[in-house]
Amino acid sequence: MSTLAVIGAQWGDEGKGKVVDVIAREAKVVARFSGGNNAGHTLVIGDKKIITHLVPSGCAYPGTLCVLGAGMVVDCDVLREELDALERQGLMQSGELRVSYEAHLILPYHRELDGLREDARRDAKIGTTRRGVGPAYEAKAARRGIKVRDLFNPELLRSRLELNRGVLAPEFERLGGGRGVDVEAVMSQADQWRSWLEPAVCDVGALVHQAVVDGLPVLFEGAQGALLDVDHGTYPFVTSTSTIAGAACSGLGIGPTLIDGVWGISKAYATRVGAGPFPTRVDGAAGDAIRRAGAEFGATTGRPRDCGWLDLPALRYAARLNGLTGLCVTKLDVLAGLANVAICVGYRDGVEPGRDGLEAAVPVYESISGWDDPALRGRLEAARRLADLPVPVRAYLDRVAEAVGVPITLVSVGPDREQTIVVTTPF
């Protein structure tokens, strides 16, 4: 296997940053194919905690090429801040980033519009991060989006900005004004973006295709999670793009035959941030305990995440959507303080993920013995092979793998990159 796609198998926030960071140690190219800076990946390397929003998690390895694909929407100001921070920490050097000509831009008026729309929804908020991601994808679908390549054609850029100003002016007025599409301000900023971005811009599809042809190990990095997919997720409480493995093809400009395997990432429990159905949510003391132990607050927004038990029907659905060949289970250590752990094995009344009625689904739970003994927790966090895991933890993993029908290929037993059991070689 020379290529591997890694995606979130829940509602996002599954620990993709750490998993991709571990796998990227063996990759030469790490290519992200969708989303924008509404996603945040957290890396813990020794005493360093690094959060990236646009740059792929391969940034921690010198010489690894980090790629932003055509399926992404890019806020140039956020990207520049991120690159500067990574360079200060010695984690990314000049020449290690490539950005697709075809990626669309998040512009100031997208961010403003995102916030105004969310405020106008009042009690019917979707839970957007207000980063402008949705409006940027909307403009893309409406064929008035602005691509990275447009920065290098000022005349075309100006005409497209003026088009957007005309289309959006009535909505800005209806929502209470705001600055709207300031054509001259964006044109001025575009000069700055163009000057520093130009060395990194290229035909990403051709680059990735050639890397695969040359036999280099290439990692395709997803964002958010399968249940937030705009087509197959819990619509309308989803993100604005496709988050499943198939999006790697359109998001990078490669054929499906170039993807050798797909690993999905799931926490040992479940979380969700923002609005939308979450059948296995746990309220009260148990939910609070999981949130505190897992530090379940959004890397991008800081919002507390709702926490709940692992949802096997939803995980099976994600496995089917993505054609998973492997399952990575993270944050097993978070459950270490619980005497009993529950798993949702189905829903009453025949409700299925991806169908109407999930918001009213009643979970059917199976109880599994926990691992709250301090000695077991110590063994868990020190484990570097499956055989080293305490018996209750191994039984939990075996139950999950059997129910989902996908072998477990990686296990995380703590936040640090070294606290990882790699069961199957990724490349």
C-alpha cells in the first residue's frame, strides 16, 4: 500500500490530528482534500501542544510535503498566521507547502455573512463556526466563487468581486448591514496574499498523481466526520462539503484507483458540537466526567462538546459510506475513570443513521465492564502493543471491531504521539 485516506468516522473531533501525525511519520506527502479552518487538529509532541486549522498534520516532519487541495476553502490570513507559528516552532520550513490553484478563497465578506446569518436564526442556529466556510462553498456552487488562481488575474478578480457585491448587497441590507463586499479592500489585500502565496501554488492533482506513480507513500487527510457530510450526514446539521473518503478524488484531482486503503477514526465514546441529532448523548455527571477527562472543547471555537456513549449503528454507517479497511480508536484513556461503559448496539423502532427520525431515536445499550482501577489505567497508558492492554480494554475493542466489521489498525491510549499502538503498518 502506498496511499491511505484517513477520515473521521463520527461527528468530527475524533482525534484525526494525532492519528495523521503518527501515520505521517512514514509519508512523503500529506494532502488535505476538503473543508476549511472550521476544522482544528490538535497535536501533542512532548511538552508542545500544536493546533492547526488548514495545514495538514504532516507539518511536524521535516521534508514532508503538505498539500491543500482544490476541495478546500482557504482563508489566506489564517493560513499565513498558521505558517508563521509553525516556522517559529521549527515545525515547517519554506518550500514544504503546496496550495491548489483551484482551491476557493474565504474572503472577509464570507466571514461577516456567516455570523449575520447565524445570529438571524435565533433559536434555530445550525452551530456554524462563523469562519465563512459555508458562504464560501455556497459561492463555489453558485459559480461566483473566487479561486486561488484568480489572485493572479487582477482584472478577473475585480469583476468577480463586483458580481458578488451585487448579488449579496440585498442580503447584507436585510440582515442589518455590515461592511458587505468591499471590493477595494479585498483588492488591496489580494496583492499581499499573492506575493507570499505564489511560490506554493501549483497543480495539486498533477503533483499528487506523480507522487503516487513514483511509489511515494501518500496520506490523504480528511476533515470533520462522516456524519457531517453534506450529502450523507445529519442534514441540515452538517458541514458544507463532502467529508467522506470519496471526496479525496474530487478534492485533490485524482482517480479513485489511486486510493489503496481507508482508515476511519472513532473515539472510544462519541461527541458532537453544535446543533443536530445525537442519540447517545449522556447528560449529567457522566457526561460532565467524560468532557472533563477528554478535554472536550472545540479546538477551533472552544465550545464544549456534548458527550455520549459509542454509537455502533452510526459507526457501521460510516464504515459503509467510506469503504473502511481499518478502524483507529482514540481516547481509550478517557474512559479509565468509569466503572461501567455502555455501547449503543441499535435503536428502537427501526430507525437508521442517515434517515429521517434520528433526532427521536432511542438507543439500545449494552453494558461493558469498565477499567476504573488505577493499576489498569497505568497499564493502559503504558501499552504499546495490543497484548499489553488490560483485559477489559481489549474486550471493548474486540466488541467494537466485531460489531462494525472492520479490523482495528491503530489505538490511542493517551494524548502524546508516543502513546499509540500501531497494529497495522499504514504503507
